[in-house]
Amino acid sequence: MARAVEESRGDGFVMTAGGLGRVSVLARERAPFIAKIEVENVEDAVKAAELGADMVMLDNMGPSDVAKVRGELMRRGLRKRVVLEASGNVDEKM
């Protein structure tokens, strides 16, 4: 599942839609200034970046998966344009 998050004037909402492609389009339409997509696995993270997400939020992904996402985005030339955020399964030992 992917969730597109739009923040506007301090109010936020979460919208769930079918497939990353649809989520990316909806996020860009509703928040053209920044598209944030939350994902739960490496494949979806890469797909979100390919579809134009400005920020990819890596939910409950461990250090090894975060490194895989980073490496794959670098390999595809996408890393410099995408902000990554990791939450859950992250500790100071990373």
C-alpha cells in the first residue's frame, strides 16, 4: 500500500489509492509543490522515485533496506532529486 500525503496550511490528510502510479498522479495534482509518498518496501520506494515523488518516506524499513533504496536510486540517477525519510526500525546504531 502506498499513501500520498499532502500538507496544506497546517492541515494534513492521508489518501489511499490503488497503485503507486495513481497515488503519484493524485499527489502531484493536489500538491504540485511537493509530492511525498510513503512506502513499505524497496520496490515501491524505487517506483515512487521513478514516478516523480519529491520525497519518499521509508516506513519501517531496516538499515539494510534503506541502503538498498539509496543504492538503487543512485544507480538510476534519481538520488539527488529525491529526499528520503526513514521512520520505524531505525535506531542510533544505524
